[in-house]
Amino acid sequence: MKNPYKNRGEFEMVVEAAKKLVRMGRRETLFRLPGDKLGEWRTVKAPFTADVKKFIVGKYGDEVVIANEDFLRAASSSGFVPVDNRFSAN
């Protein structure tokens, strides 16, 4: 597979941005709407829970993309088992 990054610095910037999103996701719920610019995230100042998801979907519709769900999906597919439930939807 061809490397999509022009140089090492660009790759490091992407990794740092991903780390920042994960850190923010511990305290807040991050989501995007279909018309939002790439890399732009909206927040709810509450950790991700089923109730927060219900609130976001109720207000903005079911087309929202919730980053915290992607964190959970990526962690579970990698075999990662969290030691706490910071990203739990329950």
C-alpha cells in the first residue's frame, strides 16, 4: 500500500490530531453533521453515554457522526479492553 502522507511531519500531525480527539473524548462527546468541514467537530460538554447520544440524534437527526463511537469501534476491533468506561455508551 502506498503511503498517503507526503512526509513524516504530515503523518506526525495526523497522529497528534487523533490523540487530541481521544483526549477530548474522555471529557466531551464529539460529533459532526453531514455538512461540517472535514476535521471540524462539535462538542457536548458531557462524557459519551447512551443518553447523550439520544440527545444528539434527537436534536440533529440520525445522520450525525459521533467520534466517541468510532473510538469504541476501533478499540474493540483491535482487541483493546478498557480498564474503565470513559467511552462507554452504557
